[in-house]
Amino acid sequence: MGRPVAIGLLDSGVNVDLVESIVVATKRFGDESKLFSGLPAAQSSEHGSSLARIIMDTAPESRLYDAQVFFESSITSAAAIAAGLHWLTAKGVALINMSFGFRRDRRILRDACAYAQSAGCVLLAATPAHGPAVYPAAYEGVLRITGDARCAVGEVSHLATTQADFGACPQAPQERTPDSPIGGASFAVAHVTGMLARYLAEGGDRQNVTAHLEDIARYHGPERRSAVD
């Protein structure tokens, strides 16, 4: 495949079996009193594990750094996200997967994203197919990804709308079960993260990731049924 690529995952943590097999380092970022606790990520949700599997299925030789910022309540703070971003940036990751969105801009989150970008990190974030902008996807330079039902695993669409830059498969490649988490835009981000990890591993340039996605896009323009101009 080429040289291993370091990927940062900001989400709900990954299961113990994945930590032991594919995660290089893991750290927990909770409430204000535990932002830098250093505690290992605890199993609390299948969401983060699903994202990790999607990424590693596409780019199996990647090195995954797991920053757990969501817990049982699926609620977090901008401060926790920012702390996770700073930790991942310090680890030297090339890509940071952010499969979530805040409705309001937060200065601490905006500054953390800008800092990560200044260090050369490529940031990918989820954006909904409709509705108002969310953060961090709405920050300048962040790749805005949403789910696109036209896309199979390994495919990407170049949407170029006010809502999103790219679309990708909204489902996990594994067989779904009644307990499987809902995917949508969050899973689409992981698919694109995996594709970009493979591109970088094969000698691609971080400065050209947007052009690369445009070049390999299977579809151009939004889905007709959900067009957002």
C-alpha cells in the first residue's frame, strides 16, 4: 500500500478489541475537570468503532489515533473537541475525522481547527444534506462531507453546493444488524477519510486532496431529489 498514514479519530472511542489491534494511541477528553485526564478510551458507543472499521477497511495499514470526546449521553463540549484536536495535532496526524457538527460557532473550536490546519492536518467533518451550516464543517478549509445514496463503498461524489463539498457512501460496508448505529453523513466522512489515507499512502500530496477527490468523483452535482444550490 505504501507508507502508513496517521489518522486522528474524534468520536466516542473504539471497542477494546480494536484498541488492541489497530489503535496506536488513545486518550479521553471529557468535561472541564478531565480534559487532559489521560484515561484510556472506554467502550461507550458503537459509533466510533464503526467509523474506525470503515477507515481501516479502506486503508488497513494506517495508524489510528483515537480521541474519545463523546460518552454515553452523546453530548460533548467545544472545549473537549478542541483539546482532542490539539492532542491529535501534536501526534502529527495527517487526517482528522470529525463525524459530528455543532449548530453554533465556538471560538475555541475554530481556533483549534485553524491550529491543526496550520500544522498541515487535513480536516474532514460531517455536514447535513439540508438545513443550516454546522461546525466545524463550516470553517474555512475543512472538507464538508455528507451522505450520498448514489455512492457505493469506495465512491465519492463532487457536490460543490453551499451545503457540502463531497458526498460518499452513508453506510458501513459490514452487514448491518438491528444494533448497528445509524450512519448517514457521519459514516460518509469515514469513507472519505479512508480514501484520502490510501491516496496519501500511495504518495499523494496533502495540498492536493480536494483536487484528487474531484478527479476520482463518480458523480458530479447533488442528487436530484435533495439538491441544495
